[in-house]
Amino acid sequence: MRAKIICPVFAAFAAAAFAEPAFKVETDYAAAPQCEAFAKQAKTIAEEWYPKINEILFGKDRPLPVPVVHLKFEPMKGVAHATNDGIHISADWITKHPEDKGMVVHELTHVVQDYKGKGEFWLTEGIADYVRYERYEPGTQKWKLTEKSSYKQGYGIAGAFLAWIEKNKNADIIRKLNAACRDGSYKREMFKELCGADTDALWAEYMKTQTK
Ligand SMILES: [Zn+2]
């Protein structure tokens, strides 16, 4: 039997090569060529934020969920939606709102979450907007809260509520909720276990701090 000799120079080179980002972001704007400039910016944002979002939600050691993230621009209704390996973005929306880069981060969060319908609507959307407004573009939004406002609306209001819980009640709340939504063990009682109060009581306390 012949002994295997590993060249140390090659081994070092190979290690460096494998240390390259373990993913690719691919854009497709063939059906909407007017989106080219936005698509290029969105690609840069996704290359930076895909691994960041994965770390925010799951911690440092978790492998990225898919090796290639697809950003597809096309004529369609609505704004955008995520699949398990990418985002479909409305060409019309981009034409009217070329500044809306945060939407890419929101949808990318759904790719990383991949809850497959587990969890709760308000929480899934709240975590996506937590990543968008609290991490990607902090300080850009002030949500108007009224008596009728509720975390159950999801999106930015739920995102701001989660950020308040993280700051004041439990610093690990986002990762714990995310992990539970991902593996299907999420129950709303988790808030009581992790924060000492249920969501309605936490919301009432949050509202008091916002209307002072
Ligand atoms: Zn969403």
C-alpha cells in the first residue's frame, strides 16, 4: 500500500480555497431587463446579508440552508415573495420603488427562516421585519401606535416589539423563537417561559413605554 503524501503548500491552498464563501447569489432579470441596476444592488446586499441573517437567527456554526440563492425579477402582482431557495420580485414594484432595498433583506430572512408554515404569521413576519428594520436599516422607521395596534399585525410593529423584548426581557429571544419555529416546537407559551409574561402582558408593557 502506498502512503499518501499531502503537499503542505497545496493543503494550505486548498484550505484557503474552501474558506471562500460557501454560497452564490444568482440574479435573473431576463423577463424584466429594466430591473438590471436594482438586481445588481440586490445581489451585493444578498451576498453580505444572507450569511449575516443566518447568524442572527441561528448563530455562528449553522451551515447556510441553500448553496445558491436566486433573485428573480419578473412581471407579477404584489411586491415579492420567498421560496426555499430564493426570492421573486415584482418588476413593477422596483420601477415604482427603486429605493426599497430593505424588502430584499425581509424576503431573504424568509429564505433563511424556512419555517414551512410552522410558527405564527405575526411572528414569522415580525422576525423578518426585525432583521430588516432593527439590523439592516435601524432607526429609519417610527411606527405609529394607537389603541388598536397589536403585535398580531406582524411586520414592522411586531419587529419593533421583538426588539424591545430582546433589549428588556431576554437577549436570546430571537434565536430561541426562530429555532422553535424552525423545528416545529414553537408555542406562544414560550414567551411566558422566556420572558416571565405572556405576549399580551408584554405588549401592554411595551405600549406604555411607547406612549410616554
Ligand atoms: Zn414577509
